[in-house]
Amino acid sequence: MDIKTLQDLLDTRRFSEIRNQLSDMQEADIAELLEDLRIRESLLVFRLLPKEIAAEVFSFLDVDRQSKLSSLVSDQELIELMDELNFDDKIDLIEEVPANVVKRILQHSNDTERTLINQFLNYPDDSAGSLMTIEFVGLKKEMTVSKAMATIRQTGVDKETIYTSYVTGHKRTLEGIISLKDLVLSDTEAIIGDIMETDVIFVNTHDDQEYIAEVFKKYDFLSLPVVDNENRLVGIITIDDIVDVIEEETTEDFQRMAAIEPTEIDYLEASTTVLAKKRLPWLVILMFSAYLTEMVMNGNNHLIVQFALAIYTPMLMSTGGNAGAQSATLVIRSITLGDIKFKDFFQVLWKEIRVGLMVGATLGVLNCIRIFITNGDIYRAVMVGLTLICTTTFAAIIGGTLPIVAKKLKLDPAIMASPLITTIVDVTTLLIFFRIATLILA
Amino acid sequence: MDIKTLQDLLDTRRFSEIRNQLSDMQEADIAELLEDLRIRESLLVFRLLPKEIAAEVFSFLDVDRQSKLSSLVSDQELIELMDELNFDDKIDLIEEVPANVVKRILQHSNDTERTLINQFLNYPDDSAGSLMTIEFVGLKKEMTVSKAMATIRQTGVDKETIYTSYVTGHKRTLEGIISLKDLVLSDTEAIIGDIMETDVIFVNTHDDQEYIAEVFKKYDFLSLPVVDNENRLVGIITIDDIVDVIEEETTEDFQRMAAIEPTEIDYLEASTTVLAKKRLPWLVILMFSAYLTEMVMNGNNHLIVQFALAIYTPMLMSTGGNAGAQSATLVIRSITLGDIKFKDFFQVLWKEIRVGLMVGATLGVLNCIRIFITNGDIYRAVMVGLTLICTTTFAAIIGGTLPIVAKKLKLDPAIMASPLITTIVDVTTLLIFFRIATLILA
């Protein structure tokens, strides 16, 4: 069923047909439909669903829609929905809903759960603590494989994953892990302690999500244990959450590289004021930095007037800016993927010098020919061509090296992207251009 | 062990110590060390490893390093390494190695495998066929759970995943799937056909990898079946490959948005010529498009000369370009994540008009004040301020809407990123500026 059909059925109030058609669909698809409806209508459709499907669908909704629905449902419905959520998703939702809904949720939780919720709410955003869930299978190393399988059968239905089990010892310290694959393929009488993996990769509750994503990518894990400062196992992180983290970090990089303050808000949902606030700071900084170009232009006004030089400045600046943006983007992305490190600084520098010269020479010659053909003045043609070579090479060097320097200074390399590079390149381009013009024309 | 220690041990030829220290490490970490060595040294270290570890480490190396090592090892070593690789990784490697190594690999494969390899090599790059592997667990719907578990125990060790099994019928048609979780939690006498999931989400061998990544993200799958045009199950795709696809597609987007021809090559490994070739086409196109700015400047040279207007043009153009880049980036990213569709065109347009006006007004007023203070000429101040409001709003509209139009025209929205937007905005900024200047100053 598509959204148009659903809207038609809603408008003509054919509710039983909606119920029938939706019951055959995947929960994720139903969730997608609900997100496209107005909130009151989505509540109506949501209540048409059989209870067990409804709870599943709810877990697939984005947090914003979950939060809005939570404010509208009855206490009984709220309890059922919260029961179905994994603990990490529950925490995400609690962070989003209005205070009165938080209160309702906490009222219906028992003491242990309330304590846990409060503890999890305190983990910093973007930390392992804020990503992990508590629903994992715990085993003891004295168990046999058949006892372990029995434990999994008893407790597995409520776990986020049963494909890795975690073996803990005294005071919940993490002693090993064992995959369900190994359990299934091992002799039923084998002892967990003998067959478990003891050389376990784990993270700490305060580790940053970007680092955690790297761990997942490097080892091809499906899940990863999280321990506290006393090495006690407190939760696990699963691969589906990591996919979201990668998307989130990428979005942040894109935003920083376009001189936008990173934001997690949905573009269509965000208010004009919020969007403007995220965009203004860098625009203002860059605009005032461009005052330097005004000074350079002013200082060379006699040249501009005498030889009508201003006409070439937009093309020169934009070409330099584009070349710099290319270098910056290639290098920033390689830093993010771990392919370029600080030790590669001089290799990058040398590469950018050569690429810059090669690209600049091509552009310079092409433009030299173009100006000579259209204008007939060889001095002008050479002047613009030479400027292009110098400015493109300079832009390549700046674009390629500044992100590495930023990384070394513990700044996000992404801020050294096109807008900032462009501003630096603009000023330099003008300086180079007027210098060359003075040499050739004067 | 870090790379420096390893290099020291190599230089002093303490091979048994290398062997001992490496044996305690994770295979993925050893692979990372090998990638940082010169190729001959990495072969030496590789041969120091116990056989079973060596094969595992090999599977963690990037394809480039795998390919280089393959050219150097003996036939016997090559056979052992290929045996350890999953089929999808084997195909990736065969696509990379020199022809003589391909020949050696095919010589040591049997007829069935050779046919399969040839078939897989024919799937288009970036298609489901090129991502999938053939190592999945196949079940029949008549089986009981205990028979199914026995099958998994027998065949599971060589499979890419055993956490989902695929139930096929007549002529290998896909009839259902069942997770190991469901198998473990079900009664051992239950019949697979009764408990399997029949409403299976699958993809076709020719589906694009970007679409496949979306399917994984939407449904939170760990693996996904791939069928051919006759609905026969031919392979499966696993989540670890999807993480790579997401990274790859993101890198492509970054490159396109910086006017670079998308390339998968490693920055540090790529030759100067290759990098220059990827960067030149768009630079040339954009440079020649900037000829328009020359025409506009030329046509207004009398104004420039009479009122020294050129000094403001760099700042105006770069501010407009930055504002446009911000809008383009926000919208392109939202399109990629599926948050903005063509039906949202007018909502985006209306939002960008308001944001553009709000941002533009702020920038305009700030600059107006700045120029009035430094220059004292209220006419100039107003002229620049007004231009900023118009140009920022225009840039926001263009940046916000062109990517949506591109998507509708089946182009990659990412090409409508800052470089192209900047060029359009540059010309328009100049036109607006000289028009306003004529009105105010003339």
C-alpha cells in the first residue's frame, strides 16, 4: 500500500480495509507510511493495528514521531509500547519526549529500572554509554555448551542479540565472549571457559561514537561489549546502531565542510530561525574575513582603473577556490577514513605541489589561448595564465595541508573545507594577480 | 605491537620474536601492520605467521595489498589463501590482480568454480551481484528444527553467516528465511515450513548497491538474499559489506560535491597524473563558465572605474557562494538520506526564501554598518547591504532547489554542490550589484 491509497482509505473512513491491508505488510514499511501522515491520522492508523504489530511498528518509527505519539496515547498504551522497545531505544525516546511524558514513563517503571534509566541518561551524547543496550545474554565460564544453549533459549527472546554471549566472572567483570556460531558448532559437553574467546575487544562507556564505529569497521563485528572503569560489563552495542552513527557523523562532516554549525535536526522540520542560526556564524566570520580582499583591491585601484583588470578577478578567484576545495575534500575524506595521518604530511604536500602545477599549467595555457584569441593582447593573456598557475598550485597546497594541520591541533579537519580555503585563496589570488600585473604591465 | 617496534625487529632480523608477538594479536590488527610495511617486508612477516593465522590475516588486508602479495607467493600458498577467502572477497581479488595471477587462480579451480567465477565477474560493478557471496545455509521446508540444526552444524563452518538460513524449493526458488534465533528458540520438532518467514525482502542481482544499502538501513537486516530474474536464490549480501558500500557512496558524494570525478583510488597511492585527470574536467568547465563574469564586469567597466566598485565584488561573490553552498549541502544530504523528495520542492523553496531573507538581512545590515563606519558614504553602505540581501536569498533558493531538480532529472544531486552553485551565484551577484549600483549611484 502506498501513502496515497492509505490517505484515500482514511478520507473515506474505510478502517477495516486499512487494518487488513496493513497486516500483510512489513513493520518497517508501515512505520514509513505513518511518518508521512499527519500526527492525529497516524495515531488513528496506529490504533487500528493488532497490538503486537503496533508495538513492533512503533519501534521502527523515528524518535520524533515516537515522541509525538507518546504524548497522545493512554497510560496503558504507553506501558505496552515501552515494554516492546529495547533499552537503548527507550533511553533515546525518554531524551526526546516532553517532561510530563517522562514523568508518566518513570511512574510506571520499577525502582531498579528507574535507577538504570537515570544512570543511562547521564552518559554523554555520542558516547558508548548512550549507544549501548542492556539486553545481552550473560553466561558463566563453568557452564557446558548445552547448559549455555538452555540459558539462551530461556532468556533469548527479550535480548537485542543472541548471536554473541558474554561471559562474566566475579563482580560482573568481562572474561570472554562466545558466538552462537561457535556454540552451535561445538560439542554439547564442551565447557564455555575452554572454548570462549578471551582476547576480547571492548570499549569503555565514555569512548566516543566515532571511535566505536572505527572498531566495528576494522573487525567486522556484529556487536561489541561496553565496560565501565572497573572493567565490569555494563552493556553492548549492536551493528544497526553503528550504521546510524556512521550516517550521523557523515552528515556532521558535510555540514562542517559547508560552514554550517553541525545539527541533527531534520531539514523539513526545522524552523527558519533555527536554520538561520546554524548558518549565520560562519557566514559572518567569512564575510568579515573577506574585508581583506577589499583592502587588496583598494590598494591596487590604480591598476584596476588603468588596465581594466577587475574583469579577470572573479574567474581567477573561483578557479583557485575550486582547486583548493578539491584538494581539501580529498584530504579531509582520507583523514576520516584513516588513510592519511600526520606522518604523511610531506607526502601530501609534495603530491599537491605536483598536482597543482599540472592542473594549474593546463588551466593557465587554456586561458592564455582563450584570452589571446578573444582579446589579441599577449601580455594580458600571459598575465592571467601565469596567475592561474600560481594560484591553483597555492590553493592545492593550502587545501591539502591545512586539514592535516587541523587534525594535529585536535580540530575537526572538516572545518578546513572549501569556505575557509576559498577565503584564504581569494586574498592570495588577488595579491598574486596584482603582483604579476605590475611586473608585466608596468 | 606498533609499526615502529615491528620495523625495528625487522631491521635487526629478530624474526622469532616477531612471530611470537604477532601470534597474540587480533588478525585485523596484524593486517593493519602489514599494510604499513613495504611490500617485500610484508611478505616476509606474512610468511612468519602460523598458516591458519596467515590466511585469516590475508582476508583482512585491503584488496590492493592482497593483490600485490598474490603476485609474489608460490602456487601452493596462493591456493591456501584463496581457500580461506569468502567467495565475494575472492571475486574482488580476482578483479584486482594481474592477468597472470588470474590465470594461476583459475588453473587451480575446478570446473564448477571456474564457471561460477566467470559468472560473478560479469555482474556490473556496484550491483547486488558484485556484492553477494554464495556461502549461505540452505534448508528445505519439510525439515524439522533439529534436522535443520544438524544441517547447520555440518555445513556452517564454511558459511559467511549461519544466523539466517534460506529455504529453497523446486529449482532453487526462494521460499522463505529463518533466523538462527528462531531455530534456537523453537521446539526441536517444529517444521521449518511452518515457522519460517515467508514475506521475505530480497533484491535482484542487478539492483544498485545504493538501493541495497537503503534496504539494510530501513529493515535493520544482518543479511539479505539475492535472486536472479527467475526468482532463484543465487547469493546473499551481509551487513559488513554494506558498511563498506555506505563509506564508498559517501566518498563519491564528497568528491562530486567538490567537482572531482568520483574515484575509488587511494589518495596516497594515486599518481599525480591520475589525480590531475580526475580534477581537471570540472575545473575547465567551471573556468570557462566564469567567462560570463568577465562579460558582466566588462559591460559595467564604466561604473567600476567611476565609483571604484570592484573592491566589493570579491566579498559579495564569496558570501553569496557560501550561502548557496550551505543550502545545497543541507538539501543534498537530506535527499541522500531520503528525507527530502520531489514532492517537497515547494516546501524547500519557501523555507529557503525565508532563511535566505533572514540570513541576508543580517549580513546586509552588518555590512552596511561596517562600510558606513569605515567609509562614511551611506549610499555605498546601502548599496552593498541591499546587494547582500538579494544575492544571499537568490543563492539560498538556487542552492536549495537545483539539487531536487537534478534528482528529478535522474542526475546525481551531488553535482549541484558548491562549485556549480558558486559559478551561477557569481554571475548573478555581479548582475544584481551593478543594477543596484546604477539605481543608487547614477
